[in-house]
Amino acid sequence: MALSMEKMDTDYARMKDISTAGGGLYKFVKAVLGYCSVARTIKPKREKVRKNLVENFVGEKFTKNIWWFCVTRWHVWKGTTS
């Protein structure tokens, strides 16, 4: 069930006229619902970025290890033993 402030038949000015605390609570709830809607769209993007960063780090580490292995074993491959 999605919560929405648009379905309510009131606004901040009307809530403030009824009750000062109600007006503040209305603003707070509206802000929290706005945050939640943004968080729902950002969460998958953050997870995708995190996954790509991990894959990039692992790939770089693998590439460096291959490079180091090739450099340290070059004399074996070219047929010299120095």
C-alpha cells in the first residue's frame, strides 16, 4: 500500500489553522514521504554502483597480478635463466 499526501483533502495551511502541532506534523510526514520516494529510486542505483566498483577493483587486482606474474617469469618464457 503506497502512502500519498495527494489523496488527503487538506493542505498545510488548513492543518495549521486546525492545530499548530498538526501543521508541523503534516510538514514532517510530507518530507518523510518525499524522502522515501527518492530513496526507492536511488537504492537500486547505489547497489549497481557498488557492484561495479567491486568488479572494477577485482579486475584491476587480477590484471596487476597477471602483469606481475608475466614480469617475474619473463626470463623463463624467453628461454634464459638469469
